[in-house]
Amino acid sequence: MAIELPDSTSTSTPVIKSQRIGEVARIALVRWEQRPMLKDNKEVINTRTGKPRYEMIVHGLALPGTTAMAGIGDRQEVPAPGTPCRFILRGGGFGQWIEARKSHRGNKLLVGDIVIRTIEFAQAYDAQGAPKGSRISDQAEVERLPRSTTIGFYGPITLETGADPAVIAAAEAAYRAWQDNQRIEAAGDDDDEFA
């Protein structure tokens, strides 16, 4: 039987979106990484410092109790428990991650620790990116805003020590699979006749 190839063979982990007040995202931590923010394949520069801006990517496995949507592009759904997913934290979210780490086990993270983000309020922004009005704590009020309004959704990030052995084992297996993939990519495949 013929195998149809998709347009792109690259895959990406679904991103947890913040879209509604009251949403909760719970993941078992697999790994995190800090990287420069990109726009149109160019680093975003902080206009005040002249240095690149960074974002924090927190990779994990979805846990029961997650109500936030995750996806790539237009395909969005609440991830089933065990589904690989990630947060992309910028600005205030990046700062919350740093503060949560400081108060968690002396800034020591372990694979399988629980990362929780609960959306508590929204903020509307004008075309220049300045806050427009006060914080919004009612989803019905958010839904009454014009569709052209830029809205950010915010809430605390908390870290908990992983306690479920099955969840920790699944997160550790995902971490090891990522490590194995990194080793393969670093080594290259000199025997690949198609490379």
C-alpha cells in the first residue's frame, strides 16, 4: 500500500493557549528551555536595552484537570492526560516562572514536578500595545469586547512536587526519549544515503 507523505514532515508539540478566564493547565514537567524570541525569523530586540528578548518554553505531559486548549495552528483541543504539550512564557509569564522556581524546593526542579497555570483575569490592549481599561475578571465581559481587540490572559504559575509514581515515570520516559533524540541529531547519520 502506498504511503502518502504530508506537506511537511516536521512536527511540533502543541502549545497550551490562554484564552478564557478560569482555564487551568496542569502538566508534569519534562524539561524547560530558554530561547530568543523570533519574529519573521529575526530575533526580537528589547528597545530599551538593545539586547534580544527571551521566552521560556516549558515542556510537559498534560494531566487530569486541564481545561485549557492546546494545539498548533487552527487545530485546538483540550489535551488528554499524557499528551505532550508546552507553555510558551514571555514577559510577565517568564517572570512568574522565575518566581515559582525560587519558591519551589530551593529552585531545584525535577522531571515529574507539576506545573499549574490558572487564568484569573484578562487585559485588553490598544493598537500600540498599551493596556486599554482595567483588568477584566469576568469572561462574559471579555466576550463583549470587539473581535479586533487584542486580549491577554493572565494568572499565576505554581509548582508542586510530583507525587504520582506513574506520572513521574511517564515524564522521565519522555525526558529520556528527548535525550536520545538529541544524541541522534548531534551524531548525525553518515550512513544515510539520502542526506
